[in-house]
Amino acid sequence: MMSMASQAATHLPSLENLPVTTLFENCKSVDQLRQIHAHTIKKGIMSSPLVQNKIVAFPCEHEGGNMLYARRLFDEIPEPSVFVCNTMIEGYSRLNRPKDGVSMYLEMLRRNVKPNDYTFPFLFKGFKRDTALAYGQELHGHVVKYGFDSNVFVQNALVNMYSLSGMIDMASGVFDMSCERDVVTWNVMISGYNRIKHFDESRKLFKAMMEKGVFPTSVTFALVLSACSKLKDLDTGKQVHRYIKECKIQPNLVLENALIAMYAACGEMTVSLDIFENMKTSDVISWTSIITGFANSGQVDLARKYFDRMSERDYVSWTAMIDGYLRVNRFKEALELFRKMQTSKIKPDEFTVVSILTACAHLGALELGEWINTYIDRHKIKKDSFVGNALVDMYFKCGNVEKGLQIFNEMQRDKFTWTAVIVGLAINGYGEEALDMFSQMLEASIMPDEITCVGVLCACTHTGMVDKGRRFFASMINQHGIQPNVAHYGCMVDLLGRAGHLQEAYEVIQNMPVKPNSVVWGALLGACRIHKDAEMAELAAKNILELEPGNSAVYVLLCNIYATCNKLESLRELREMMLKRGIKKIPGCSLIEMNGMVHEFVAGDQSHPQSKEIYLKLEKITSNLKFAGYTPDMSEVFLDVGEEDKESSVYRHSEKLAIAFGLLSSKPGVTIRIVKNLRMCVDCHRMAKLVSKVYSREVIVRDRTRFHHFRHGSCSCKDYW
DNA sequence: GATGGTTGGG
């Protein structure tokens, strides 16, 4: 087989008779270029700027951009023209080597080659955010100095470069000053606002552009449709769609994708699907938009059907599907999908890990969360504030306070970071520390928002700091300029009620300026359970059931209260009413993570493969604990069953099954972590305390509202929950 | 020898 060089050599004789331009047109490889190069030297035409440029352009544009060779050829040119310098700069930009582009530019200045109107667009094209920040303004100075600031191409490149660096004011400054504006100038400006998520500005600009009679292109439409998606502005979106039809713009893939995404984001799945099914070719973006559309409208199973039908999936489509499960609180399925994603060898990015960490936080899946943390470090996933905050949130919600604080201390902190740590400390029973964090947050000049205030009140509630809570609530408007909303009133009712100030809590409800919702009344009802006030409980329950007639938790809680207060007649009536209305108790459900798998137990569950062993273990634990003084606490049992059955129903509570499973399947000394969907009952709480003592195990249970860290026979909640 | 575009987040 002949080598490329000898092939080229066979063509050499004809070189003599052909014009140089034809030679370049037929040039197929760097080897052939060498022949042509030698030929041009021999003919003495290397001084021609055109020939110089052709020679250097070839390696820039072929074989993936051989800039090393281009540079060698460039160095042989004694007096390079601006043409060939631009070619070199363009070559570096194309290969995403903006710094080399800048060096080339500086070199040409040193060699007294003046830039022309092509130089800056080529140079800026390769810029990323960091290079735009580092060199942008200085190079803007050069643009002015050399007099290209009125060239529309240069202006467009400048606007784009500034928007890339996040300096939107500079971008719009250049845009406003631009004497000559074309449709691309408008496009890059709109794209700039899209980039920083100022979608209303994008929409405004589009309307202004239309009013000025500038004729939009398909790029303009794609940009403004994207803004409409994010704004969920169906009206403007439809209007744009009409323009597209009126202007007879040829539909292309990107534009159709933008339309699909807009309709999907606005909940118009029928229209979105119609476009999707009638397009000539679809790509991964079209499919992902459809999936997101279904997921956003709550039809996650339909979204999954489309996801499964995709011929290829990228990390965005995986993340979109995972996020679809998160939206409907189907966290286990989110994690299962993530495992499949790993099997498919698709690398997660920072978006994916935030979704997974969120799922871990909800499930209390600490092991997986830790694994993700390691993964982020090892694979150098960008640790932006979203990722950092998701990590902090995950560690606290999984009960690992130390690690949560460690991440918090190491990262750049924004409002959300502080809020996550304040809430995290609060739910783990570190009320004082949470308040201290809040002071530090104020010292760091970070303004709290409504959620931060919920965290602060929550901290006071879980540690019984009634006066501090009262004072903070009063300071919300005056000191922080935050009007308390219904959630804050709910916190106050919770705070006062738990501490036994039931009357005061009720007064808060009566005097609050917004209509109390079921959460507010629920806080009062919960307080009534703790303080055994059946009368107030009836009042609270009545109000909740007016708002939410099907709220079964209210019935159950009221039953508990009647049982505790020994109001057996009321209990019987309520039970009858529940049967008549078909109200069923929400089954208690506990999750425990073992060896990276999340196991789920519901009360009385026998579906686990190791069910038999688990029940045997539980029996053994109970008898061991009875030696240590454990007697079942039946006060919260209200079922119409005999004493013995009562015990066995408490005995089958999901957290007990999970604890038994935990003791069964982990080594001595390993912390047992459980997440429960309901509030822990008194008996399970008592049992967990004893397990922590008798088995020398730390047991951490996260219930509906807070954490219980059981150590050496006592609980971090100090039996106050 | 030129510039602009579509999908997923706490």
C-alpha cells in the first residue's frame, strides 16, 4: 500500500502547471501540504499574503486542528499579514484555546501588525467566562483604540463576550451605544439575558425589537421561546408560534425543540406532542423536553414510558427523569434510576448529584449520600452552591451533624446554605447552636428570608425556648423586614403549644391576620396530644376537618388523645364515624439503609425476604429489654382489641421491625439510622432508648418533624417531641 | 476569512 507521501509525490509533476488556489483546493492531508509548501517556496510566491494564509489555514482546519504545525509554518513567515494572524487566532478559538488566541493577538501587536475588523470576532469566539472576565475589558479598550467600535460584527462579538462574563451591564451598554444594529445584535443581547435567567428582560427586548420592525430569525424565535418556557408565558409563546408561521420561517430542529419545550413547560402537552410527533427528525433534546413536560404535569409514569422508548439518552435526559420522580416524592424510584444510569456508564453532572442528594436527604440514605460526596470529589464535579447546599442538607437530614457542619465550614455560603444549617441543627435538637448560627449569618451580612425564619422558630420549638421564640417572632418585621406568613404563625402555635401554653397558642390563631390553615390547627392538635387536652383537641380537629375532610391523620391523632385521656365513650363514637366514613389509618412506614440499599417496613410487614428472622430477632430483643425493665406503653393504642393484641400491634410498629433488621444485619457498634413517615410513638421511643443502652448502639430515628438520637439509654429530644 | 440558537436544579 502506498503511503500518503508517495501518493502526493505521484501528483507532484502536475503541480507546476496548476494555479496555487487549485492546489490548495485539492490538498487532502498535511503531507500533501508539505509538498505544496515546498513548491510555493521554490516558485518564490511565499510572500503573497494569500498563499501564506492558505498554508497556515490548512493545519488549523484539518485533522482536528494541528496548531503545533500551523505555528511552525507561521514562524517561517518573515512578515506575517493581519490575515494570517487572524487565521491563527481563529484556529485557537475553534479549539477552545482562548489564552493562546490572546497570546497570538499580543504577539501580532508586538510585531507591529495592526488588527482589523475580523480580529476581534475571531478572538472573542473562543472566550469562556473566565477569559472574558480576565481580558474582556482591556480588549474592549483595544477595539476603541483601533477604531472598530462601530463595526457591527465587532459590536456583536463584544456584547456576546460581556454577557458570557456575566457583565450584563457592560453588554447592554455596548448594545445601547451601538450605532449600527442588526438582528444578531438583538439576538446576542437576548441570549445574554437568558443566560443570567432574566427572562422577562429577554421578552421585553423581543417585543421592543418587533416594534422597531427588525425582522427576527429562527435564532431569535428559539431564544424568546426559551424565555417563554421559563416564564411559563403561554400567551407570548403562542404569539411567537404564530409569527413563525406567518413569517414562513423554515422549521428546523432547534426551533421545533424550542416550541416543544415551551408548550411542555406551559402544560400544553397535547400541542407539544403534536409538534413532536410531526417533526422530521427528533433528537435527545426533543425527547427530554417531552419527558420534563409529563413529569411537570404529574404524569411521571407516562414520562417514564417515553424515557424507556428513547434510542439514546444523555446525562440531561437521565437527570430530567430522576427529577421527575423527585417532584412526586418517589425517592426510591429516583435512586433506582440513578443506579441504572451508572450501569449505562452515563456520567452524572452537578445537576444530577443535586437531585440524588435531595432523594438521599428525604430517604435518610446516608451511605449513598456519602458515596455521592466522594464521587463529587473524585470526579471533580463542579461544587457550585447548589451542590454544596444539597450536601449540607443531606448530611443534616441524615442525622450526620458533624459532617454537615464540616461541609458548611469549608464552602462559600449563601442564604440557602445558612438556612440549611439552621434548619439542620434545629431538627437534630441543637437549638442553641442554630440560634448562634443565625447570629453569625447576620454578622456575615446575609439577609434572612421567610424560610430562614421558619428555621429559627423551629430551633426554638424543638428545644423549648419559648421566650427566645417570642422575641424572635416580634423582631421579624422590625429587624429583618419580614412579614410573618401562615408558616410562621404555625411555628408559633407549635412553640407555645408544645411548651404547654395551649391557651396562648389558641389566641395566636384567633388573632392572626391570615386565615389559619390545617398546618396551624395541626400544631395545636399536636400540642393537645402532648398535654392531654381533649376539649381543645376537638376544636382543632373540627377546624382541620372543615378544611380537609379526608385527613385521616387527624382522626387517628384524636383517637390517640381520647385513648390517653381515657375518654372511651368519645373514642368509640369516633371509631364508628371513621368506619362509616371509610377513614383508614395511614400505615406507619420506616426506611433503613443497609449496604447502600434502602429497605422499607410498614407496620406488621411480612414482605421482607428475611421477615421470619426479623420477627424472631424482635422477639429476642423484647425479652432482653424486659429484663432491663421494659414494659410496653399502651397509652396510645386505641384499637378495639384485647390487651394481648394491643401489645402485638405496638410490637409490630415499623420502626421496631427496622431496628430489629438493623441489629440483625450490621456489625456491633454500627449506628442504626431510620427514617419514619409518622411521628414516633411513646412505646417505640422507649424501646429505642433501651436498645441504645442494652445493645450499646447509637440509634438515630428521623420522624415526621425531627431527629431522635438515642445514646446510652436517653434521647437527644429529652423526651420532648 | 466573521457574529447569535433548543433540554435537566435547592
